[in-house]
Amino acid sequence: MKGNTVLKVFLILLVSVFIIHQVYSSVYKPISTVSAEYYESNDGLDFTGYIIREEIPVSLNSSGSLHYVVSDGERVAKDGVIAYVYDSTQASVINERIEELKNQISDIEEIQGYNDRKAADIDQINGKVVSALNSLERSCAYGNFENTRDRLNAFLTALNRRSTATGEQTDFSSNLASLKEELNSLTASLPSPKASVTAARSGYFVSSLDGYESVLKTDDISKIDEKFLTSLKPEEKSKNNIGKIVSDYEWYIAAPVDVNDSLKYKEGDSLTLNTSLKSGQQLPVTVKKINISENSKKAVIIFSCEQMNSSLAVLRTSSMRAISKSYSGLRIPKKALRVVDGKAGVYVLSGINVKFVPVTVTYNKGDYIICEQKKSNDNVLRIYDAVIVKGKNLYDGKVIS
């Protein structure tokens, strides 16, 4: 009886040891790794920039229904027509339909002129269909309904081009004839405008004013300090104004910063600004002026820029970052860095073997480092390498079982 008890205790201990070993083996890993990933970073100064441009208001001195012939943010030439004035709103509706018909006719004529189906890249054509559909969906999802018609037409055009390329439809003659007939009828019924609005100079047309056109002036950049910016107030807009022309020549960005941050720059410095625009646009700028406030605690850096487009033309303030230095390479945790025989490097798991790889650190901040991505085929760190961040008694050539 006593012998049976001892045997039972022994079996229980044996089973317990086996279970503990299995749990330990499944949970405990002798090493831990992370993948080396490509990464870009930069050192810079964050601020909210105020846009200062040469802006000329566009006025309408006659009554009537206004029909713009240029889009918001579109570039116009000097003396170019911005809008026509009609006696009724019906003329504007007719004009919009005429422009739509012209675009549809142009698309169909272009499609008919494309008859080499063997040379068609179906994958590329399908990609354009998907892209047009995604653009239409985003326009509706974000409530940007003013562009929905254009997005829909672009999608239908892409579908028609695919139908032509695949041979599903090649004859658009009846549709084209119908569109031309409607175009001719509407053109004949369109009344003559009673007046027109033209651009006093070349630039980008913006259909709205924010009241800062005569407050933030390019002639005042020498006196724009922190006090000036904090006391900014828009002026009342004239009822006759229907928009403005934004100059595409040199314009400025006022950046309020601490005076200590302003000491990192000097007039004439060239650098890059990251903007918060959806396009992620970067702007090449030059430090034009540095205006220090009376209390010497704050400063305003005036950056000059000569790059202008439709997105920038409507911008007044924006979060920005002045880039002083950029870094790129392979990012890994800082704790993976080791020094072996006086060389900085990391241990990489290759199959079941541990390999020591020397690295050149180009950026060291926080919990990670950026290593130079070398093109050599020698013993270098490569993207997606399994870098060891945890492990004991590591050495080059060690086998991990």
C-alpha cells in the first residue's frame, strides 16, 4: 500500500515536471526579433504659418446673374474673362450644360479615335476605372457634392474607354449626334451677356475673400511681429467683391516662434517647409526676415516662396514644419545596438544562425535608431532582416535550436 502511494506521488511529480517544461518551452523564447524597416524622419521647427500674398479684389459693378467661366483656384491671364453677367439665372444653367456637353463630346471623339485594341493596356485602363470610381466615392463620402458631377463624368468616360478597348462597344455615333444636336440648340438659345468681369492681372482666381487681403500685405513684412499677428482682425468685405486674383510671384509665410528657435536661422537660409495640405506638399523657401518682438521673447520668421498653385492660393493659415535636416534608412530599436570588437552593429537571425552585422547610425533619438541603408552585397543590414532585440550569450555564428 505504501509502495503504491510512493509510485503515485512519483508519477504526479513526473507529469507536473513535464507540463511545466512544455508550458515553459511554449512561452519562453531564447531570443526576440523585430524586422528592420525603411523609415524617414527629420529635425525641424513646428509652427502655424500665416500666408501673406499680393491679392487684388475682383469687383462687379452691375446687377444681374453671375456665371463664372473659371474654376476656384484656376489660373487666369491678364484681361482674361472671369465671369459673365446675364439678366437671368437661366443663362447660367444653360452655360453649365453647354460646358458639360462640350466635355462629353470631346471625350467621345477621343474614344472613337482610339481604335488599336491590341495596343491597349487593359490593366492600366481598369486602373483608371477604379481610380475614377474611388474619386467619386470619396467626393460623396466627404460631402464634396459640388464636384460630384465632374467625378461622375470622369467615371463614365473611363467605362466607355474600357468598352472600346475590349471591343464591347465601338460605335458612339448616335450618342454623339444627340449630344451635338442638344449643344447646337442650347448655344442658339443662350442670350448675350450684358457685361463681363476680367482679371486686372495674371494669377490664380479665388472666388471668396476672408477679409485679410488688405491686412496681411507684402509691403508690411518688416513690421510683422508677434504683437501684429495676435492683434489680427479681418476687415469687412465689400458687397461688390466677387473674388480676388492671387499673385503667382513671390509670397510669404509668417512663422511666430520663440526667440531662441529663431536664432537657429539667418536671413538668406534656404530650407524646406512641410505643409498640412492633403497632397503633403513641400515648399522650397528662403528666410527673408526675422522680426523680434519688443520683449525679446518672441520672434516671427518671414519665409519667402515662389511656388504657387490652386491649393496654396486659397490657404491663409496652416500647420507647417521647417525642416532643418532629414534622415532616412533602416529603423530598429535602440536596444538592439551592440558593440563587438569596437564596432557598432546588430545581431541578425538568419535561419537558425546568429550573424553580427556592422551598422552606421545616422539618427539616434528616443527608443529607436536609423541606420544607413547600404547597397553593398557584403555583410550589411537589409530591409526586413530579423534583428535580435533580446537574447543571451549571443555571438557571430551561434546556432539557435
